[in-house]
Amino acid sequence: MISDAPRIQAWIRLVSMKIDPFFKVVITAADVRKQKTHAAPFKAALKQLKIKPEEALMVGDRVQRDIETAKKLGIKTCFAKYGETKISKNGSSGADFEINDINEILKLKL
């Protein structure tokens, strides 16, 4: 998980949804002193997971913070349309995939 939220807030979200066991790595802006509009959080996550960008999938609901930076690094992207309503000037998120519900992730053909 990569989040611009404070570290404790990020963990509270994961624990409250009972999905914390699925996340081996949690990177926050405080950990790398950069927000998701910068490559640093993404690079830190890739390094800790010991994977290449093309082996990762970034799922996010903010085009600028989640999709654009990840895409520039070669990470596959999935735009969660239930988040941000204003996606871009041309009406496209630019993501590799788009979902309306988190359960749709399981159906993606990666």
C-alpha cells in the first residue's frame, strides 16, 4: 500500500477493513518524505517487495496521485472510478484498467 495519509491512519484503514494481512508493505509520505505525485513512494514499495515495475499493479482513485506517477514508472494501473469524479481534461483516466467496484480486481486480465 502506498498512501499520502499519515502512517497510523494508513494502518487504521487497513485494520478496520480487515485487509491488513494482505499488505506486506505500507509506504507513506512520511517514510520517503515525498507524496505519490513523486516517484519515491513507488520506488520504495518496489524495492521492499523486490519486484520490477511491470510486475506491480497500482489501484487508485486519484488520477494525478495514483495513476500518472505509477504509469510513468512502468507500473500497471487500475483506476477505481468510485473515487475521484473529475478524471482528466480528455475524459480518460489513462489507466490500463478501470473498475467500478473493488471486487472487479479479481476479474482483471493482467
